[in-house]
Amino acid sequence: MSLQLFIEQLLNGIQFGFMLFLMSAGLTLIFGVMGLINLAHGSFFMIGAFSASFVAGLTGNFILAILASLIFPALIGIMVEFAIIRKLYERDHLDQVLATFALILLFSEATRYIFGAFPLFLDIPNILQGNILLPGEIVYSKYRLIIIIIGLFIAVGLYFLINRTLLGIQIKAGQNDRQMIRVLGINISRLYTIVFAMGAALAGLAGALIGAIQSVEVGMGEPVLILAFVVIVIGGIGSIKGALIGALLIGVLDTMARLFLPIFFELIMETSQALSLGSSLASMSAYLLMTLVLIFRPTGLFGKK
Amino acid sequence: MLTEKKFNLIIVLGIFTFSLIGYVMSEPYFITLATKIVILGIAGCALNLILGFGGMVSFGHAMFFGVGGYVAAISAFHSMNGESIDLIFFDFNGSSQMLFNWFLAVIFSMFFALLVGSISIRTSGVYFIMITLAFAQMTYYFSVGWTKYGGEDGLSTYVRNDLFSINTMLPLNFFIICFSCLCIVGFILNWVINSNFGNFLKGCKENEEKMISLGLNPYTLKLTAFVISGAITGLAGALYVDLNRFVSPTSLSWQTSGELIVLVILGGSARLFGPLLGAIVFILLEQFLGEVTENWQFWLGVILVLIVLYFPKGVSGLFIKD
């Protein structure tokens, strides 16, 4: 294998990692601040992709499509938080799992009803199509590079938001002591709604960015959701830094395992078997890593004890 | 309002009557529905042992359901095509006997539960939810990649296994077999819950420190419950394969784990047989809504949300007085 291919795949892994980060950042904040397990987070991923593809079809403008993928999920997030999610914060995890599981059914079916059962497509704008030549003779997809850059911006932005703004201080306070911040006179239900909407918007953005590479279909959010849960558990629930590191770790591990395991198994068995065994073991790798992390650090890499 | 005993009796008899009605009206589909309710009810009650009484939210119980199913299906598959499995010491030819395949399913899921449980029970809360999910996902991807037994397409066993000289292909006969299993499992679980062990388990849920100071080991208690629960869920998985004569990775998927949790909460996790009522409500809702509207999943979602928000004790909470 050439070095170029290796670096290209490494970049793919990082791109996948940043996409996972967009999902996990919201998930980990929602869990850290409100103590809510939100299985319906994958639905916002899907809603983002569908709204982007709808707006792109209407206007032909990719920037507007991306904006829609932020705004629609945030609006729907606010509505759902107001009507349902709000009542779940004080409940135990079991009720949260069931209610948000039910929300998945509700959202998926509603999307199927509105947009039909066939996958939609979201085209990459012309200027982002094709490849770019990176230093070291590496040819890489422009669009995927843009995803990496957007992911970096969001990571830096979230860092400043959490550490340098009033909202960030409130979020951090909310993670540490929910009672105390209520006593301090901060409008806690408004804070919860903001955090939930922000998480929904980030998930929607991830959905739109990925929707342009894959197809936009009902149920696209759930595989990503499960991996995002793995990410936040590895990183330690509630930690944005943990989510970033966990996401990059899982992104690179998953991509590399998909590349190398089939090659490795081809040495000892026939090609078709090696391919299927290799790819199924690659799918298992993220979960294996999570299990190992939890055995040695039961609250994740950056989680509080 | 009913006592718990009367409640149990009524739902069990209700299921039985439902399938008899199906028999009298020559509607084999009713009997199949009742059989499905019984099998999922067994799995739900088994999950409830650790979830409702042990406070362990397993989001990966489909792995035991699927492992039990796959073990039974693989044994039946080999018995059918005559190809033996080389097990170093002897060749295993597979079996078409239900009892033997159930036994295999229970043993395998028991050991699997021991392995998974011994690692998972070190964690708690949301980490426990996620690590059980992780194990289930690993088995799921393993089954997808194992092309010898169908991979993603699943494995068909074509005919039902044999039990003594009963014609298991007749819906009512198979229903009665599953119903008997439900009764046996019910007695076992009831005995477990009301034994000292059951009380200690409930104690672990309430206050682990207290159990430790009583000289008990919560880890062993929880692990034992986890293994019992996994073994019974494995049995349900084997029965489900007999019902459908087919097993696929779907039975190991996280959606299946989610549905098992739905049965428990829907019925009410505070009662041992709540999940059985949960299975009745869930399957009949699925059936009824599916006939009324194409978008039945939407309405199922709405109903589930309403139940979580406004009936925190589940449907059984409406019938049983405390």
C-alpha cells in the first residue's frame, strides 16, 4: 500500500471523526447538563439532511441548504423539548430511553409520510466537487476537506462558547450542580431549551454534510447515533473535549480497521470470506475499544468519577 | 382493582382464551399472534428480572434473544443438511429435537450472559446501558459477517423441530408448547423473586451499601440475576426461531433490545408479569394500527410517549392496587 493511500484513508477517518463529533457534542452536553439520554438525537441528523435536501431542491443554493439544516432541527428541537423532553429530565433513564425511542418511531414515520419512502439526494456544489492536491502529492476530495475544516471551526467555537461566554459558564455550572444554578436565579428551563436546540442544530448540520456524500433516507441517523453514544462513553459523558478525542479516535479506528482487516485476513483465507469477516470485525472495533476503555476507566477517559 | 395474583391469572388465561377463540373460529393467524405474545412475554419478563427488580437497564438483551435463536437454528440447520460440525472431541450432527435445542440455547446464552455480565456489572447507570449495548452490537456485526450461516440474509430452518410425537406444525400445538414454557418460566421467576435471593436483589437496587454492610456481595447477586435473565431470554429466542423457522441478525439488533425494553415499561416494570401485558398491548397495537393506517409507527410512537408521560407505572398500574 502506498503512503498516499494511507494518508488519504487517515484523512477520511478524521473527516468521519469530525462528523461524529458534531453528533456527540450535542449528545454529551444534553446528557451532561440535563441528565437526559436522548435516543432521538439521530432523528435530528435525519431531519437536518432532509431539510437541506429540500431547500437545495427548492433554491439550488448549498449555503441556504446548510443554513436550513441548522435552523429546522433547532426549531423542531425547541418544540419537542417544550412539549415532551422537558417532562423527562426528572425521570429515570429507563423512561427517557423509552420516550425517546418512541420519538424515533414518530419522527421516522413522519418523515416517510412527508418525503416518501425513496432516498433523496443532495448534490455537492460545483466548486467543492473534485479533488485538491495537498502537500506531499496527496490527492484528496475537496468536499471532505471542507467537512474537516467545518468540524475544526465548530470544535474551536464550542471551546470558546463553553469557556469564554456567560452561556458557557451557565452550562458548566449546570453540569456541576443543577440545584445551585437554579438558586442563583438563572432561568434554567431557558438554558435547557437552548442546549437542546444547539445539540439538535449540530446533529442536523452533520446530517446535511453527510447527506451530500451518502443518500438522504429515513433511518440514516440511527447507526450514527449509536456510534455517537460510543464516542461520548469513551470520552466521558458531559465532556466536550472527551467527545472530540473520542470521535477522532473512533473515526480513525473504524476507517483504518475497514482498510486493513480485510487485507490482513486475505493472507490467511480466501478473498470473499476475508472481506466479509474483515468488514464485520471492523464494525465491531469501535465497540471493542469502548469495552476496553470502560474496563479500565469505568467513567470514560475524561469523565468525572 | 385486582391483586397481583388475580392479575397474573387473568392475563395468562386471557392469552389462552384468545388462541382458543382463534382455533374455534379457524383463524390460525390469531393463534400465531398469541404465540408471538407468549414468546416475547417470556423475554420481557426475563428482562424485567434485572431491569425492574435489579435496577440494571440492559440495552442489549437482544443479544441473548439472538444467541439463543442462532444456536437453536444452527443445530436444526445441521440436522437438516446432514453436515456435521467438527468439535475436536466429537462431531456434532445437529439436532431436530426441540428439547435438545432449547437446552443448547439456554446453556449458550447462560455462558454468554456470564461473560458479558461479569464485565458489564462493574459499571453502573448510563455506562451499564451503553456497555450492554456495545456487546449486543458486537454480536450483531459478528452475525452479519458470519456468511456460513447466512450473514445479513439470515438462516432458514424450513421446518419446526420435533417434540415427542406432537405435530408442531399445527399452530395450536405449537402455541400450547410455548404456553407451557411461559407457565414454567413464570413459576421459576416468581420463585426467584420471592426467595431470599430476590429480596437481596431488590435490596441492591435500593441501596447497595446496605447490602455490603449485611455481608452480601452485590456483584455476585447482580451477576446471578443477569445470568438467569440471559438464559431465559435465550430460551425465548429459540422458541421465536421455531415460530418463524428463520433467524436473522435483526433479532440481535439494538432495535430489538429497544422493543424488549418497550414491553417492560409499557406493561409496568414494578410487576413481574407486567411485561406480559406489555407484550399483549404492544403486539395488538401493532396489529390494530397496522390495519387502520399505513403510518402505524407514528401512532405507536405517540401512544408510547403518552404512556411514559402520564402512566409511569405502565398499563398494569391501571389494574393492580398496591
